[in-house]
Amino acid sequence: MTLMLDRRFAALFWCQAFAAFNDNFLKTALAVLILYRAHGQSALVALAGAVFIVPFLLVSGIAGEMADRFDKAVLATRIKAVEIVAAGLAVVGFLAQSVPVLFVALLAFGVLAALFGPVKYGLLPDLLETARLPFANALVDFATFLAILLGTALGGLLGARDPLVLAVLVMGFSVLAFGAARLIPRPGAARPDLVLRGNPVAASRDLLRSLRQSARLWRAALVNTWFWFVGIVVLTLLPVMVKDVLHRGPNAVTLALTMFSLGVGVGSFGAARNMRGRISLATARSGTISLAFGAFLVAGIATPGHFGFVLTALFIIAAGGGQIAVASFAAVQAWSDPGARARAVAGTNILSAAAMVGASLVLTVLLHLGVGVRPIFAGLGVVAFVMVALLHR
């Protein structure tokens, strides 16, 4: 935990933690507002998720170029300053109980999150030695999932209550993120001569093309994408499974989310310890084996009388995912050229966003066709074993 006493890392850590909480708090509070104050238009809830993710597909290319062109710490401060303006828009939306205004605010938060991604992960290798990257990534990953859990839980709890409280929280955490960003040390620009392009599609295409030029970097990016694919599948199925298969209430969903977040944390820190500062994807392979075991376990035992066993299986899946995330992102950071590191992170973010959107669409179709949660988890286990085979190549 000495990293948390290192000012270089601590400022970035708290900046991203406050931002991750705020993103999920706003998204969940908006969903609750739609369901309980906008005549239950549940289709809008799905749209809210898409509105936040789509910017990662559209602006990550330009975000990577900007993060390599300018000082990342300065860029982080400016992004968080603009986020305060977006929070002001959310304040207006909450006080006016206006769903359209809140959608615009959520879109702004999504764009800013997409811009911040390459900055956040690109800064870690600039501020820390390579040997400390696995543990730093473990802390960031655990904090991210904990912030998602807390933001989602608090947004769900307060979403239909006093709008003034919602407004104060969104603005307060935006100000905290900005304050933390101002404390991040400035490492200087990696590529001050880089020419920025105004075409986001071309920027993203060229970014992915350059990522593919390095076989091991492309492989690390795909492995990280695998983590986010699994994450969106499990987090999407989890409430459905708890309600329709395990016949439990909202508190059980929160407990399952907590177990999943703790699993990611344990897996992340375990991976960092096992790697001992060495950068490789071997830990991702063992994590995928654990994930496959957990997925098959859920498929086999998910019944109303086995809630505790299902929680254990979810923990195993999440722990495997934490191993995958730490190993793969540390590899992306360490194996990329310092002058193109932010673009490598941005390319990884594009792949991850595409995987999440694709997984969401596939799940929507499968659930609409009546495919059960247990067969889907079994399918996830099969895919995991395929990934193990690919990682052995």
C-alpha cells in the first residue's frame, strides 16, 4: 500500500475514483428517475447505457492523440474542469426533473470519460517504474469496480428522492475529481510534434492499424478486451439471474455486485503479487481458467436454494477477471512506445467498447429469444476455454 502514500500515484488514483463514482451515480440516478418519474419508459434505461458507452467508440482515437500530444496531467485538469460544467448541466436536469437535460449531461460525461481513459492509463507508466505497474493497475481496477458498485447503489437508493441531494453529490464529486487532478505531477508531453486530426473515424482506424503492427501489443489489447466482454456479460445477467432464477430481491442484487467487486479486487492484487514486477500474460491465462470454472459452476448450480454457492462462483469469475485485467493492461502500458502509449491505451479502449456494445446486443437477442441465464453462463465457460487455448499459442 506504499503506492497510496506516493503523491504521484495518489492524486491520479483519487481523481479517477471520484470520476468513476460520479459516472455511475449519474447513470443509475437517471435510470431510476426514468423508471419512477417518467412513466416507466424502460427502453430509455437501455438507451442511457448506450449514450455513455458510444463516445468511447467515437472519440477514443482523438483522445489518444491528444494524450500523446499534450502533457497528460494538464489534460486531466482541463477535462475535469469541463466536467464541472457538465455537472452543472446535470444539476439543472435533476432540479428540473428533466430527462432530456440529464441525457445531454450523461452524453457529456461519456465523452469526457472517453477523453480521460488514455490520460489515466497513459499516465501510470509516466509516473511509476515498470515493476510497480501491476500493483498500480490492481489498485485502479479495484477502485474502479468499487466506485461502480457505490455509485450504482447510491444512485439507485437516491434516484427517486430529493433532487437537491442528487445535484449536490454530482457537483461535489466533480469538484473533488478536479481538485485531485490539479495535484497530479506534470511529466511533460510525450509527442509534442504530433499532428492532431479532426476526423475521429480516421483517427480510430489508424490507431487500431498501428496497434496491430506489434503482435504482442495487439494480443495484450485483445486480452484486455476479453476482460471487459466478460464484465458486461456478467453484470448484465446478474440482476436477471438474481430475480428470475434465484428468486431474490434488490438487496441480493447489491450483495452479488459487492461479491463481484471484491472478487475483482482479490484477483487484481493476487495477480500483481504473482507477477512480482514482471510483465507477461501468463497470469491472464490462469485467470481465464478460473473464470471458466466459475462460469460452469454458475451454469450448474444456479437455483433458488444455492444462493451462497452462486455468490462464491461469481467471486471466482471476478477474481479471474481481475487477474486478466491487471496482466493485460500492464502489458499494454509496458510494451507500447512511450511516444504512442496513450494511443495504444485508446486503441484498447475502442476494442473494449466495441466488445461491450457487441456483448450487450448479443445478450439482448438471446434473452429475447428465451435463452436462459444458465445456458448463457455455460456458453461463457466454453468461450473462456477457447481463450485459454489461444493464450497458450
